[in-house]
Amino acid sequence: MAASMKGLDPSLKKYLRSNKLPDVYEALITGLAVMCPDDPHQFIIDNLKYLIEYGTDELEWDLFVAEFMKPVNRIVSESNLEFIFNLDDESMLMLSEKYENIVTAMPTPEMYEKAYQHYNTKSKKLCFCAWMQYYLIKKKKRLDLEKKMTRAATFHSHRMMKMHLEEWMEWVKYRKGRQAMAFQKIQHVLNVSIGRVIFEAWHTHTLDARRQREYFEINLRRLERGENMEDEDSFGQGTGEARDSLSTLPRKIAIQHHTYVEFPAEQYSLALTMIFKYVDVADLARCACVCRSWKVITQANTLWNRLDFYQVRNSKTEWPEFGECYKMVTDKVVTKLLYKCRPYLIHLNMRSCQFVSEPSFTSISECSNLQDLNFSECVGLNDEMLKLVAKGCKILLYLNVSHTNITDASLRTIAKYCSNLQYLSLAHCKKFTDRGLLYLSSGKNSKKLDYLDVSGCLQITPDGFKNLSQGCTNLQTLLLNDFPTLSDDCLTPVANRLTRIHTMSFLGSPLISDETFKRIAGNKSLKKIKIEGNHRISDVSLRAIGMHCANLEHLYIADCQRLTDLALKSLSTCRFLTVANFADCVRITDKGVRQLVDGPCGPKLRELNLTNCIRVGDMAMVNIHKRCHNLTYLSVCFCEHISEAGIELLGQTHSLTSIDISGCNCGDGGLSSLGNNSRLRDVTLSECANITDLGLQKFAQQCKNIERLDLSHCMQITDGAIKNLAFCCRMLNVLNLAGCKLVTDLSIQYLSGVCHYLFQLDVSGCLLITDKALKYLRKGCKKLKMLTLMYCKGVSKNSAQKMMRHVECVQYSNDEVPSYFGY
């Protein structure tokens, strides 16, 4: 072809170049070489039709090759095209000459032999190098494997030696422990045996002398008190030779906060007297029936200077010393006891005693040394009975008549006869009027009265407060709780005249405004103030309190929703502030908390309540951790912006002993971090849905001295977590498992078997709890006083009633579980 196109006319060559015939030829050759079609002829025709239709403007050398098969480099070089089409005559001429020289120089047999030897040698060399490389790689792998096997053998031998050594050490430790235990038992048996021999010999020798000495000592004491020798009074009918174990008591007796004191023989009675201070009236009367020695000890005046009938008011307590059984506080019980202790009775609590009448009040009036008297919720108290008592008890200092039916006549009696009265509670007494307060303010005790509680007395008008402020000018504490009608007009005379007041409480008083608190803040001696449920006060009130009340120590402001961060900034100047409560103040943020704790009061804060302050987050916890080094109580209930990082900081605040994080985003990690504080005693984790057995297990292993724990509505808690909790935290007093639907009888079995100090338990809504759990509680938790079994369908009514014989307060129902439990 090249020869045929060699003598072409230059115009024809130009035509071929202009119509891109070489390019078409290259594209077709490339497509045939790459695509390899079944019908090459048809392939060429189809692509030529394509060029006729669309032209050669976009013609490329790989145009006829599919996208996924396009080569990177050209298959047909430009020199080949020029040679084929004879476009460059000179180059083509040189190329043809060179080709002719090559063709004329044909190789000889020696050349073929030499080429074959060279090719054979090169192939052998290549194979040898490849084989050598393969051999070296295999050798290296073999050596590496031998090294690894050697190290593995060494490691295995060391590990086995370590395991055997640890087992041997455990065995040695066990043997030493057994030897030490055996030695202690032998030593104890030896000491007991020797002591028993000595004691029996001494006891045989001194028995008669001791009986005579005790008899004369008892009679001598009774004669000194002026008692009749034949009178067997209410403190025991025991006669004969009944003996107690006084002689076997050790020299060291645990009294008052587990302090061990060495008592000589003549001070045994004093030691028992201090022990008997911790029992109630009914138990003390029982102790008097044990023996003569206990009877004499129980008659000590230090035991009977305080009587508390509230503890035994409705309990199923029998009084065998009266010859009959009384299951409640009656006139006979009160008069009999008061007759014996009236010369030295100082404190008397008759709260909620529903079955006492005139004989009891008459006996109380004969206690001339009585200083503290509580008649709260006493139905039998009226104006006449109070007058009878007031005439006899003229040195009363504390009087509580809250929730009774007294009228103005009683207040007149108090003003007339109780000239030394300092404490008076009239809370929720509905029948006295403003005139009664006028009597009180004009009485003999008006200048000495420093505590007054008129909470819930809605009948008092502004005139009544005016009368009170005119006479009782030395009042230091005034409680006005549950007073929805309390207005600014009522408190204006109080703020203007009572300048020595340092404690005020306005819980449930929503009508008081900023103007009143401005006047109250003018009293610079204010130390404690409580406000709750007031939506009228704003930052202005707190600014006035922070500006004027420099000695403020206790601040309780709950559910006051107009307060913002400016209020906390104003309080930061109160350098003596130790208790701060801002529950339900929803506008408080991290900035406000930072401003409060950065002030002088930050290091002195001991209690901080931020319940439902929904804008408080992790930054507040950072500032509390940095500044509040004496903080012991913190509540951040339902602060949803506090994450586990914030709770981890609380775990590093080692001054905390009580914390409430109910409803926060606390999971296993946060609870485990919280356990780093081993000083925690009271923890509330209610409605922390992300807590599982793993987190509670880690927490319990770190906080083994926890006493109060609330896990209510933590629905992922199971018996495994309760088992670990019971065995780690044996000092538990209060436990709340309400809403823990996975808890079964097995958890109660663990608790009753280990937690013997448990006195309050709530398993409401635990559907898997049955009668078997109550059997465990009766057997193991002897100190249990309050048990809640609401919505426990698995517990029968008969079992609950049986439990009421052993537990003081049992709340039971088998109703359907409410929807808010979220089952």
C-alpha cells in the first residue's frame, strides 16, 4: 500500500489529511484490536456510517472502543500511520533502506547458537534467583516460627508456675488462718475455763454476803426517798429471788455514740441508767418488773424527767405493771406515771393522745417543775383544761397547742399565768381571733416570747398582726406557713416593729409582694427566711435581702418562678449563707449558680437544692465542684441538662454525704463515678431509667456505708443487683424499690438475710413479690418499722395483715398499677 501511495499527487495527500483518513484508519484499527468483534466487516461498516452521520469533528483514536475497555496508550503509533500513508517521503525512504539492509544481513548458525545459549543461560539464572528467594523466605519463616514457639513455651511454663505459686500461697494463707483461728479458740476456751473455775469458787464464797448487801442497799435508798417498804408500786410486782445479769456485765459498757467508758463497781447503776434513756415509757415500765436492782435503777429521776407518750399513743403496748393490759395511753396510765415522776418531770409530750381527759390534765397540773409541754393534736384539750394546767405549771417555757380547739380564753390564760413562756405554737388553731392575740401581746410574757407559730390560722386579720407587733416586740422567730390569705397589709406592722426577728417562714403564702420583702430586708438581723409558692416576688426582693441581710444563713425559696440569675448574683454577697434552696425556680441557669458559688458564701455552703431547675447543666456542676468544698447535701432532681460528665464531677466532690439526682440522665458510668465518694450516706436515684445491674453493682462495691437508697422506677434493676447491694451495703436503713418491676422474692431474701438494720422498705408496684417475701422479712428484718406494699398483686391480704403484727406501719393494696408507673 505504501508503494502504491508513494507517487500520489500532493493535492490528493492534502485531501487525505484534511478528511482525517489516517485518524479514521487508526480509530478503526484500535476498535478492531480491542473490541475483537465477531463480524469485523460489519463492525467497520457500522462505524463508518456513524462517522458519515455525525462527522469527524469529535473523532478520537479510541472512539470505537467501549468505555470500560478503553486502553491507556495508543495501539497504532503515528510513525506507522505515516509509513502506511507515505505522508513523509524522506522518512519513508530512510525506513525502507534500513529495512532492506536488515533483510540482506541474514543470521548465521553460529549466531543462532550463541543466541540460544544466551537465552538459556538467562532463563537458568532467572529460575535460580527465584528458587533462592523462595528458599530464603521459607527459611526465615521457619526461624520465626521456632522463635515464637520458644517464647510460647517459656510463657506457658511461667504462667503455670505462677498459677501453682498463687494456689500454694492461697493454701498457705488458708492454713495460717486456720491455725490462728484454732489458736484463738484454744486460748478462749482456756481463758473461759480458768475464769469459770475462779468465778464459781468466788461466787460460792460470796453469794450470801452479796444478797445481804444488795438487800440493805435497796432498802436504804427507798428509805432515803421516803417510800413505804410494803408498797409495791407501779414499777414492778416482782418479789423473791429473781436476779439479773448485772454481775456478769463487763467493765466497759457501750453508751452514747458507742463510747466505751470504764465504770467501777459502784457506778454500774449509773451505766444502766444511761442505757435505759434510750427506751420508751412502756419498755421502761417493763424493765422495772425484771428484778429488784433494775427496779431501783428505773426509779432514777434522770430517767423520768422526760415522758413521751407520742411514741406509744396507739401502739399495741401492754402495761403489765398496772395489773391489767392497756393497749393505748389512757387516763389511768398517765396519772399513774405522772404521780411517780411529778417532782422531777421537765419534758412532757402528749401529742395525738386521743383518750386522755380531765384526770390526766389534773395530774399534769401537779407537775410544778414542768418546762416543756406538747398538746399538739390532743382532742381532749379545751379552754378549761388548759387553764387548769397553766395554773399549776407556772414555769412553762415551751408550749405547743397546735391543731387543738382553744379559743381566745386560752390565750388570755396563757398571758395571765405563763409569765416565763418563750415558745408558743398555735398552728392550725381555727377558733381564736384577733382579740386573743391582743391578750397575748398585753400579757406578762409578751416581752419574753421569742418564738410564735400561727401557721394556718386564716382567721387572723391585719388588726391581729398589728396587736401582736405592738406587744411582742422581742419576737425572734415567726412562722406564717399555709397562709393563702396573708397579704402585704398583714406584714407591714410586723416588718416595721419586730426589729429583732431573725427567722421568718412564708410557705404557701402567694399574695406577698416585693414591697413587703423590701421592708423585711430592712431588718439586718435576719438569718433565716423561707418562701414557697409565691409568683409575685421577683429579683427585686432578693436584691434587697442580699444588700441588707449580711448575716443570712438559711435561704429557702421554692416555686418562685419569677426569680432569675440576677437573684443569685445578689445573694452572692451573703458571706454566712450555708443553706440555699431554689427548687422549682425554672429561670435559674448555670450562670446564676456560678455567680452564687463564686461569691464569699461558696466555700461555706453546706446544702444546695436545685430541684427542677431545668436550665441548670454541667457547667453548674463544674463550678460547684471547684468552689463548694463543704457541701454535704445537693439536689438536682429533674435537671435534664446534667449529663454523666456532670455526675462524675459530683462523685469527686468528697464532702457530699447526701445527693438526689432523680430524673437526671444518669447511667451506669455516672453511677459508677458517683461511687468514688465513699462518704455518701443518702442517695436518691429515682426515675433514672438508664441504670442497670452493672452500674448499681459498681456503686455498691465502692459505697459500702450507704444508709438510705432510693431506686424507685429504675426498671432495669433485677435480683442480681439487689443481691450485690445487700452483701456490700449492710448498713442500709431505708430502701425504696417502688416501680422496679423485675424484682422478685429472691431480692427480699437477700435483703432480709444480710441487712438487719433495715427499718423502712417500699416495694410498691413489684408484681413479682409474693407472700414468701413477707416471710423472709419477718424472719430477718427485726427492726423493720415501715413497709409499703401498694399495688402488689402477688401479696395476699392475709399475709399483709399478718405482717402488721410485726411491723408498726404497713401500707397495702392489691389494686391495679397506676399508669404513671409506666409498665
